[in-house]
Amino acid sequence: MQDVIILGCGVIGAACAYTLSRYDVSVTVLEKSNDVANGTTKANSAIVHAGYDPRPGTAIARLNVEGNRMMEDLCRRLDVPFKRIGSHVLAFSEADLSHLQVLYERGVKNGVPDLRILTGEEARLMEPNLSEAVVGSLYAPTAGIVSPWELTLAMAEVAVRNGVELILEAPTTAIRQEEDGTFTVTTPKGDFRAKTVLNATGVDAEAVCGLLGVHEFTLTPNRGEYYLLDKSEGTRVRSVIFQCPDENGKGVLVSPTVHGNLIVGPNAEAVSGADATENTAQGLSFVKKQAIRSVPTLSFRENIRNFAGVRANHAEDDFLIGESSTFPGFFHLAGIKSPGLTAAPAIAKEAAEYVASRTPLIPKAEFSDGRRVIRFKSLSEEEKRAVIARNPLYGRVICRCETVTEGEIVAALQSPIPPTTVNGVKRRVGAGMGRCQGGFCSPRVQEILARELGIPMEAIPLDQPGSNILTGRTKEEYR
Amino acid sequence: MKELTCIVCPRGCRLRIDETRDFLVMGNGCERGIDYAKAEITSPVRTLTSTVKIVGACHPRLPVKTNRPIPKKLLREAMTILNRITVHAPIRIGDVIVKNIAGSGADLTATRDM
Amino acid sequence: MKNCQLAIIGGGPAGLAAAVSAYQNGVRDILLLERDKSLGGILNQCIHNGFGLHYFKEELTGPEYAARFVAMLKETAVRVVSDTMVLDITDDRVIHAVNTDGYHTIRADSIILAMGCRERTRGAISIPGTRCAGILTAGAAQRFVNMEGYMVGKRIVILGSGDIGLIMSRRLSLEGAEVLACVEVMPHSSGLQRNIVQCLDDFGIPLYLSHTVTDIIGRDRVERVVIQKVDENRLPIPGTEIAFDCDTLLLSVGLIPENELSRQAGIRLDPRTNGPEVFENMETTIPGVFACGNVLHVHDLVDFVTREAQNAGKSAADYLLRDPMPATEAYRIEASDDISYTVPQKLHPAIPQKAVSVFFRVRRTFEKSHILVTDGETVLCAFSRERMAPGEMEQIYLPTALLRRAKGNTLYISCEEVSK
């Protein structure tokens, strides 16, 4: 019997786990996938929003601004890539200019610091590759970029190190409230019982809540498609470039990523559910067309990958955070659309306050915060010498595009949440994220995984179970 | 009249063969094209390249080839034979792995030291 | 690692031939750096035959071709350091490299770049659909099948009719997989004709020209691939969809020279080749730094790589031991619209050789035609060809004596079909 069960280990679930791991409470996290950060968390714009967008007075506005304030310190502690690069919302018309004014006023009410409205010339002085058609911008210096999956992984790792139990491949198949008010959650990995359940299952949150036999809210899954351009395009802009929202949605953004690439997207399209992450020709061509309005010189020839993520949009224009109206102890963390990534640390604080109302939260004496990762590429020459001398595996480069060494991959495999898939390794160390997209290194990553996990090469999946890369051996199957 | 692309060298000459005039070959860039065209019409041959299992080497497969082209119709049979073979390192380039594979008259030889 | 006279980056066919040639031309202190465990580069996985017809006048497999040069290298005193990755080259020729022995900075008097190329991926052509398992580049599949002995699929569609795609169609068929289609966006194949015959026709694999993959369906692994006919602008034509139930999509959609190190060193690259801009002696814009093989431009035959690498090796020897060529450009070579690029892009003044080799590729198929070299007014020389195709490199030898007759300092190369 646990004090708390967290359903889902995306950025919200992981933030809750990390926050609660400071206290003397027993926590189990149940994740449906074979890795953390494997849903909406890994496929979004990776922006830390300033907070001028949400309507004042909403939860979304409050949590966005607070999350933005918390993010830098959090990332420093957890050794997660984060850069405060600022953002521009571009105006192309008079109507857009008046919308910038609306956003500016909202931002001021929401407590966003240092907002400024710039002329087209001023904006182009800061971002020389902006279109000549830009007539103004709302500049928000507090906006930033982050690595969403590394943030999630870091929070989950520290939580696990401090005693939180993480169970992967454990989708919730049934939930019931016992007579004593506790909950039993059924998964293929067994039944789990806790006093309090936090539902952080993203796009699945409505269905998971439905397992209790109630319908308390409606989510409308919405897909966004992206281009990820090569590092040769990574400095095309220096800050996050948004467009004014119009009838087509929030507009397509162009932004550097913390890994040095350029991200372009998303569109917005209603889809059936969390699995609808395929790219479409129409979606991609829309993104391309819109992005070129902001930055006409973008070179899509330098594209290295397309992807799509599904947002857990909520029918009402706010996050849905609060206790179930029918089942006390069941807490919704639902409808966490953009800026959910930014708000995650603040959302977790609220979730912890809720838990505290049911179970006293006493700080642990021996809580061990923080995390350090060796990223060979970013070490100085002296540090590189030293780390190879300590462990020669840091001298063997596996991923040439991103300069990732065998030492880093083995370290990830020995971390609190070891990867079991090629994509899992990629999210942890960046192998296969570069311009050749794993063409050279993915077989070697597979070899290392097979060796360290003690399983055959053919058994290594790309991502989820069943996504094996190899179908067998030559000379054996076709005799 | 039959048309063929010559595969003797990368040039890929387009050959025309007149069966009614004792396999008269036209369009060939060199003498080898004539032989190729006649053989291709009467009994086509190919060099087979593949791998066999190897134990105790740096890789689990040893590359092999037939040391001369074999009749095209024997390719499958030759594959069936070599698929069942396991050799042990060390192997030298040119070592015969199977003599007279599938009765083709060609030997299967190693194409790499291992 | 100690400093050296000549450092060669890459131990594939280009690096091997360059090393042997530099040694034969008198350079004694040569260091060859290879990232893989063994020498030979991509040849080790190209177990098919067809290599060496020009150079050795016999038909060899890839490993056999590599073995000949490894044997020649063994006769020299070239130092080979394998399993070593070069991280950086500076413009004053300092090489930063790592291996399990440590971090090395090596000062070289001359460098030959021979890093080869990489495959274009799904991202480069933005194929819609899911991002499941079962989508890989033909070269990656080739390594799995030929060297490691793994099968990458059972029912396979191949996008791209370049040589690697064609060769893999045959390999996978022989190994028991079913290759359902080879799909090519252009109206012609970019591979060699002989490979279409012996890799597709022999196995009854249909070639869909002017088609491309427009959707990939499958949750965990590929379940279906949809292809569509394309119009003259390479845009899919609605209503022409053909679906294949398959578990694998192999991509053979082009190669890109790997020039991250060249770029870091500040070497000027030619956007047409994606490789360094070079003189006729393979010297880049940094004096003493040469380039050869697929890092310079993507070759169709390894035999040409060998010749080019020998040129680079000899030129490095000349640079180190004899008179370096001046860094001045006497002639620039301009290609007409029908030609996608030339290598070299420029010529030194006072070239000692009798003739210089110029490689180029045509953009479209040419029947019987002339290749003309002019100075803008006068035809300096002409070469005739029975046929030219984009998949095949063309090579001409420009007699240096002719250059003296050229007015101005630009040479124009063009092709024209001989009217029938």
C-alpha cells in the first residue's frame, strides 16, 4: 500500500514524482510505455514560454509564469540543457499589431517581466533573417528552450534514486475505489494500491478517468507536425520566433533547439488519439509554407527528421487540475496542453500541495538532489583527456554526427532508469539524433545494448515492443 | 531480334541480337559484348556472391563468390548449399569453400581474410 | 601520437590508395587514421563483384579490391591507427583525434581528406507516415546482412534505384526475402544499367520509374507502403496510389560527402558536389590539404576513386618534398546547365603533367554526343560519347598544351547531342 500512485511518466508525472520524492511518502509511478517521456513529452516544440499568451486569472497563466521562473534553476540542478534565448511574436499586419498589444497587456497582468513591443526594424536588428514583411514583434526575453525528454528523465531518475518506484510497461487497465477510500490500480504488471492517485496520463487521461466509471471531462487530441533541420540551419534564428495566432491556430514557430538544430512547426489538426503521431503531406506542407512567412531563407533541404506529437487539448481553455468530483483522492492533471512543459514544475507543486492535504509531507532527511551527466562533446580538451584516462570507453566515438561515445551509452545503461531500446539510448545520450539519423551508429548502439543487457541483437526494439529492427539471422531462417 | 543490356562492364551497352542470322550481335562496344549476348540468349550465367557462416572470426559471416559465372538457373540451388555451410577461422582470401558448387564447374571461394 | 609529415583521414579505398601513392612518391612519415576497426571502408560490406575492371582489368568483389590495397600498404612504412575518430582539423593542420588510448593532437605538414560519404535519410525527402521500425537506409541494411549476418525484413520495398538499392534488391532476394518493388522518383534509374539487368530483371523485381513513396503505415513495424506516380515536378499525382503489404522500406536516395571536418577547418566547399573545391592536383583551399574519393564527390566506380586518390597522394608528396604549387588559380572550369558539376573546379598555372583529368556528371541522358571544352569563343577540344547518363561519371583528359591557346581564364564544358 502506497501513499501515492502517479499514473504516467511524461513531464508532468515525472515532475510530481521528483517533487514528492523530497518527502517521506511512498510513491509508485505506473507508465504504460517501456520508457519515460515517450508520449507528448518527447514530441512538442520544446519551448519554455514566457506566459503572455494565456488569459489572466486562469490556472494556465499562473502556472506558466511560475514554471518559467522555476525552470532555469531546476535545469541547472539536474544538468538538463536549457537556454533562455527570448522569443518574438511577429506581426505582419495592422490587425496583428493590435493583437500584440493584447498579448502585451495580458503578459503584464500575468506578471511576465521585461516585455517589449518592437518595430519591424528593431526585430530584424535582433533577428536579421526575419521577413521584410514583419511590421512588429512582441519580444519576451524570459522565454527559453529546453530538452523535454532529458528534463523528464532527470526528474524521474532523481525520484527513483530517492526511493520512488517506477514501473514501466504498466498501462492502467482498471481502477476501483475500495471501501476504505483507497484505490486499486490494475496493470499487466500487477495490482497497485494507494491512498491517492494522480492521473498524469496525458492524452489518455480522459480514458483512464473513465475506468472509474465516470466522465468528468473531455479531451480533444490534436496533432502538431514538425521539421527538425540540420545544425547548419541551427543559427538561422537566435530566439523563438512565433507568429500571431489566427484562424489557423497559434501559428508556426521557428526556433533553435538546445541541441543546436532548428525546429519548425507545428500545425494543428484534430485526431483520434495518442497513437495518431504519423506525419502527413498536407500537414508538412502547411508548416513549411507558414514558416517561410517568418523566415524566408529557411532551407528545408537541410531537414533531417519529421515528427508529430499529439496535444491533450481540453474543451475549456485551461488546464484541468483538481480532485475528481466523484472520487475523493483521485486527482486530475489533465488537458495539459501548451505551455504544459513550462508549467510542469509549478503543476507538480500544486499536486504536492494536494497530496499534503491527505498525507503529511515531511521532508526526507537524506534526500539527494541533483544529477551530473558526462556529455563528451561539450567537455574541454583537458576534460576529454581526463575522462578517457579514467574510462577508455569515452575514447570510442559511436555516433559520429553528434560525437557520442561508448562511455556515455554504457553510463546511460547503468543509470537509475536504463534504456532498453535504440530510441531510449538516443533520448539519453543523443546517439542517432544527428544528420545521418543513426545510419552509421544505430547498429553499434544495438550491439552495445545487446551486450550490456545480455540479449540477442534481434531482440532489441527501435521503440515499443514489437518494433524490432532485425527480423532474424541470414542462413538460418531460409533453409 | 532481341534487345539486351550488356552487363560485362559498367558501360552497359545496349545490344541487339538477331537470332535469325546466327546470333548476329549489334551495338556492342567491345568483343566481350558478343560473347555475352550469345551466352545470355542461349544459357545465361552469373557470378554468385553471398556469405557463409564463420566461427572464430571478427564477424559472423564470411563473404564468398563463385570463382567463375555459373548458370543463372543454378543460383538458387547454390544458395541452398552455401546457406548450410559453417567454416572456421582462419580463412584466407581465395580459399575454396565448396568445390564445384551445384555441379556448376565453379568453386565457391572466400573473398576476404578472416 | 607524434606529429607527422602527412596525415590521411580515412582508410577506405581513397585513403588506402592515397597512402600507398604518397609513400611510393617518397613520403616516409605517413599516418593513416581510420574510425572503424579494420581498413577498407565501405568496400568491406560491398561483397558483390564488379570492382576493379578499370584498374586491375579483372572483376573483384569489394573485400578483394580492398585486400589488394591493404596488401600494398603492408609493403610500406605507413603507420595505421584504427578505431580512432578525428574530432577536429584546424586551418593550421592540427588534427584532434580520440581513441581508447586517449586524446591526441597531431601536427601534420600535409593532410589528405578521405572521409567518404553518408547516405541521405528519410528526413531529407520528408516521407509522410509513421516512424516505425523497418525503415532503414540501404547501406545500413547492407552492413547488417553482409557483415553481421542479420536479416532486415521479409517483404521489402526499395525506394531509389541507385546502385546500392539495386545491389541490395539482389542480395535480399538471394537471402530469401521478397523484394516487391524498386521505386524511382526520376524517369530514369540513377544506377548502372548492368545492375538493373542482374539485380532487378533477374529476380523479376518491378522497377517503378517516376514514382515515389507517399505514405508509410504501421504502428510498431512497417505494415504497408504506398507509392504514387509523380508529375514532371516530382509531385505525386492523385489517384495513382499503389499499396504494398510489406515489413520493410529500404532507402537508397543518394549519398552526401561527409565534410563536417573540412567545414570546421575552413575549407571552401562546392555546393554542387558538397565536397571541397579543388585544383587539378586535388588541393583544397588550404595549401597542403588535399581531398579525394567520395568526400570530394560521389563516385560511381571505386576504380575512379583509386585514380583520384593516387593523384592526391602524389600531389601531397610533391607538396612536401618538391615545389608546392602556388595557391593561385589560372583557370576556372564552368559547366553548362546540363552538367551538374566538375571536379576539379579550377586549375593551377604551369601544370607539369601533359593532361589533367576532369570528372563530371550530366543531369539528363544524352545519346550520341560531343563534350566540348571552349574558352567562351573557340572550341579547344572535343570528345565524343555514345551515350551519357546521370548515374555514370564522365571523365575527360584535357591536354595542358591546349590551355595555352585559351583566351581569358575560364574554361567552359558543355555537351551537345549529335543530330541524327
